[in-house]
Amino acid sequence: MKNIFFASLFIVCLLIMAGCEKGPDFKVYTYPAQSASAMTPGAGFAGSDVTIRGKNFGNLTQAVKVYFGGVKADTVRSCTDSVIVVKVPLNALSGNVGLQVWTTVNDSIGVFTVLPLPVLTSVVSKGSIAPNIADPGDTVLLRGSHFLTDPSKVSVDFNGTAVTNIVSLLDTLITVITPSGYSAGNVHVTFNGLKLTGSALAPALP
């Protein structure tokens, strides 16, 4: 009986000690509410980059979600406490841009317009001995659709040699003068960072 008494007393003491032990020390983190103040640009192509400026973004891209017209971006390129760079998703829709950082949600930090992608269909030398022959100074016609018409957002090169004389910019037609010193190769047109490759041109043999 004596042994049973001491065993019972020991168990009771263990239970009392267990009840007095301090529970797990959980830390509760409170993230400051993010605040977006600017978004640029307000229009662009799917696949282009958009920069969001503000504060309290943190530095973890995994904590950032951006939506273009309700479509979630699949690539957040970088995140600092004041700047987020995000890639416009390929299926983005024009409309409000939403931002979520951790648990703070802002359904509209601005409006983004998705521009239709330009298409380059033909590159033709005008008035030369052949459509694919262009000597320096010759006129070349670049045809397609959805071209940008802002000169600051359009550039043309002949196999890497920049065109310095763009005669006109229309939605479906760009007229340029063949640059001096270019070598035979493809003509490229770049619209606000989006580079398209056209057919090849070559100078006439001497």
C-alpha cells in the first residue's frame, strides 16, 4: 500500500508540473499596409514590364500578387520596399490593376490598357531592281498591322545598322530610308521594347 501511495503521489506531482509549464512562445508578425502611389506605363503589350511605386512592399516577390483586368501576373520580376516590377501576363485584360502584398489588398492602383501586338508582314524595297535589294538612300516599305505611331517608341535597323531617317509612321505602314554601311541581313522593327524580325535585304553588288 505504501508503494501505491508514493506512486500515486508522484503521478499527481507530474500532472501539476505539466499544468504549470509555460505554453509555446508564438510570435505574431504584423505587416504594415502597403500603399501604391504610381504605376507606369499605363499601356503596353502583353509580356512587357510595369513598374509600381509606393511604400511598405517589403522585399519578397512571393508575397506580391498583381492582377491585370482580373488576370493574375505569373511573373514578379523584382520587389523592394518602394518598387515592384511585374510582367504583364500574356492573357491580360485591359482594366483596373489590383495589388496584394501579404494580406493587404488594393483592387485598383491604376488602369492598364493592353495594346494589340504589332505584326510585321512584309519588307519591300521601293523602286529598286528587286524587292529584296536596297542600296543606301533607297526607300523601304514595312507593312503590317497595329504599329505604334509615336516616333519615340519605334526604331528600325537593317541587320543591326540603325535607321536614322524614318519618313512616316502609320498604323499599317512604316516608310524608311536605307541606312549607309549596312550589311545584308534581316530588317528589325522594335516597338517599345518588342522586337520584330522581317525579311532580309541586301545592297546591290558593285
